[in-house]
Amino acid sequence: MALPLPSSLSPSKVTSFKDCALAFRLSVIDRLPEPPSPHAAKGTLVHRALELLMWEEDPAGRTLEAARAKLERAVPEILDGDEYRGLPWAQGEREAFVADAATLLEHYFQLEDPTAVHVIGTELRMSVQLGSLRLSGIIDRLDLGADGELVVTDYKTGRAPTANYEQSRLGGVQFYAFLCEQVLGRRPARVQLLHLREPLSISTSPSDQSIRGLQQQTRAIWSAVEQACAREDFRPKPGRLCDYCAYHDLCPAVGGDLSLLPGRIPIAPEQTAVAS
Ligand code: SF4
């Protein structure tokens, strides 16, 4: 029995499929709820504070003090909102969490001067059709550079990738450049990842070749997803992300049992083999 195809692909879904096909299936196709994670909550909180800073303030008003005030406003909105209200906090943990978010905001000011940024939009949702595949994504920030060209910015609150992973993570921002080009009719001259933890900035200029490569890679991933759905064959790929995975009880690679998946027939043993 074939599994239903996901309705669209986003950069995070592409990464999720490449990281571990089984985790992708359980999250994207079976839509199993994942418990709220502090890691995701911190990303959402810092993104929200930066969105408020860059969108609500005139360039001259984008000071560190203003950023701290935006964070203070974002804390109840995000941590007491529907998605993250259930996060368990030990004594003093929430305060330490907010203090760390404030540190990430301070690091942002080491990466660029926000008073010199001409923001066109923040948290821009874009989608395009590529053959039978719908691509969608949310662009953290779109700017007009000093040269009048478009610049895409993506904030990251986790650790920056090692050199081996750098190109694959830049694939995500190439994805956003492609969306911009299709939706707005102009290719961004630059896409940048601002890693707030280190802090570290990585940027690249999309070219015909990089955009073509992105389309080829995305089509290949989509074809792999179609085949996996048709065969109901999504293999676990154990790695460093297992530590953060919510599906241990279902994952045969870490001693779980996939046949316990609600509403599913038992899985054939060969389909629980670990991906190479
Ligand atoms: S525990 Fe690891 S191998 Fe298993 S589904 Fe999660 S990420 Fe994949």
C-alpha cells in the first residue's frame, strides 16, 4: 500500500529527508506530533525578536537596547503561546534560556550593522510549482543591498556546520534564491546565513549553475520521496540527530518498533534495515 505524497517540499523537509528518511516519514507523512523542543523554541524566539527589530524600527532605531526590548516582548508571546507552553522548565531554566537568547541577539550585532540594512520584507512565505512538485519556504528577511540588488538573509541559532556540511546548508538559501527569482522575477545577488551562536556569516552569490544544480537536486530528492512512498520504504539513518529525535520508540535503529505506528500494517523486516 503506497503512502501519500507530501503536498510540498521546503528546505527543512529536504534536509530532513537527507538526514533520516524514517524521521522525515514519521514527521511529514504520518504527521506524528513531536513534543515541543527547547532548541526549536529558541530559534523561534530569536527570529521573532529580530523580525520585530528589523520590521518595526526605522534603521536608526535598530539598537541593541531596542533588540533587548523586542526580546522581552517576544518571550511571553512565544514561550507561553500554543506551541511551546508545554515546555518543562526546571527552576531557573527559563531565565537561563532567555539569557542565552539575549546573547544570540548580541552576537547578531557583531555580524552586521542593522542601521545600514534596507529591509523589504520579513518572514516572507513563498511557493512555486516545479513540475508535479510544489516548493515552499519562508524567507527570514529580504533586503535591498547598497547596489540596489536583492539580498536574502537566513538566521541560524544552532551551531554552524563543519566545512563538510557548509555547502549542503547553503543549498537551503539557494532554495530561497530560487523562490525569489520565480515569485518576484529577480534573482537575489547574494544569500547569507547568519549563524548567531559562533557568530559567523556565510554568504554566496546564486548563479545559473547553482540554481540549475538546486533544481536538479530537488527533483532527485522528490523522485526519491516518490519512490519511498510507493514502496512504503523509509529507512532509518542513525547519526548525531538521533539525540534530538522524538521517534525512538518507533525507530528500529535505536531499539524501537515501527509496527507500533498507529494505523499501519506491520512493516516487513527488510524495510527496517538501516540506510547506508
Ligand atoms: S532515532 Fe535516528 S535513525 Fe531513528 S528515526 Fe530518529 S533520527 Fe532516524
